[in-house]
Amino acid sequence: GAGVSQSPSNKVTEKGKDVELRCDPISGHTALYWYRQRLGQGLEFLIYFQGNSAPDKSGLPSDRFSAERTGESVSTLTIQRTQQEDSAVYLCASSLVSQGPYEQYFGPGTRLTVT
Amino acid sequence: AQSVTQLGSHVSVSEGALVLLRCNYSSSVPPYLFWYVQYPNQGLQLLLKYTSAATLVKGINGFEAEFKKSETSFHLTKPSAHMSDAAEYFCAVSDLGDTGNQFYFGTGTSLTVIP
């Protein structure tokens, strides 16, 4: 079946503009995660959705970052008034459920460059 | 909260030599443990996972990892390195929380294979 997909694959934007990144999880996966990966660094947790529960937003770095998910489908990560330090690869992952021995399946990422 | 420590941000081995990538976790309760690999310009791919069955877990591409509760470790090994193993490797933990969980990733180890 189809894996996790993300769009766009690359995004170049000017400082101060808003951007929207999209993630399509694997069908039937109730858990969805967003991570940020700066060049040469590890994964930084941003936000996680589990079914219809309130999302865990504890990793969002500032109020310029927000994310939505409709039911158990597509999610969008929005960054308002982008800054150069927002440049990174944004990875989305989905999991069957958030608890237990269920691995995350990652999308290919969106490379965001803020000029 | 969990934490994951990967000792050695960069590891270099000769082709054909043993690969050993170290991962230690902090938990009083055995968690679920995962190793992911990230090839250049790609998303993360699951190598193997520990789910409290066998302590020695075999994964793809000849990798294996051994869960050692007494050492709170889950080191990744491969008997003979291949050039294609050059990549970034991430250890991850998910705990057994009742209200959902987030994965905790290590900072990654970059593996270089020298011909």
C-alpha cells in the first residue's frame, strides 16, 4: 500500500511569509507526528495527534507554528511569518496507534528554505 | 520522560569490519525500542524493533540489536560493514504510557564506511 506522503517536497520562501506543509498518513493510522530536522542534527518533536484526542503540542517552538488534522486523515503544519531559523526538513510520521510496539512510518519530508 | 543517548555522533569503520552503534535509554520499565536508518536525502526507515519478545532482534540488511535490561542498552551491530551501510542511524524509545506517547529519538550516529 501507499506510504506516508508529504508535499511539497521542497519549499523556498521569503522571510516573513507563511507556509503550509501537508502530510498524508497511511490509511488507518490513528497517530500522526511532526518533526523538524535541522541540517546535520537529530529529530526535534513538534506535535502529535492521536485519533480525536487533543493534540500534544508540547514541542512547538513558538506560536508561529500550528498544525491541524481532520479526523484521522491529512494534516497540515503551518508556519507563520517564517524566519531563517525555520529552515529545515520537516518530517511527518504515522503509526497505527500511539501506544505499544507500533513503529512510526516516515514520509520523505519537506525541505523548507527561508531566504 | 524518557531519554535516549547515542554515544558517538560519528563512527567510521572499514568495509568488512564490525559495526557497533551504541544506544542507552533511561527507563525503569522496559520500553519498546527501535532503530531507524536515514540514507542521504531520504526519510527514516525502520531497521528493527524490540517489543519484549526475544532480546536479540534481527532486522533488515544484516543488522541486529540486543536488549540488555541490566545495562539499559540496545546497541546495534552488523558483523561486516558494506559501503551501502553509510547513513545516519537513530535509536528511539516509546514508553508504556496510558494516555498515548511520543517517540523519543537519540541525536543520531553518522556511519562512514571506508573502502
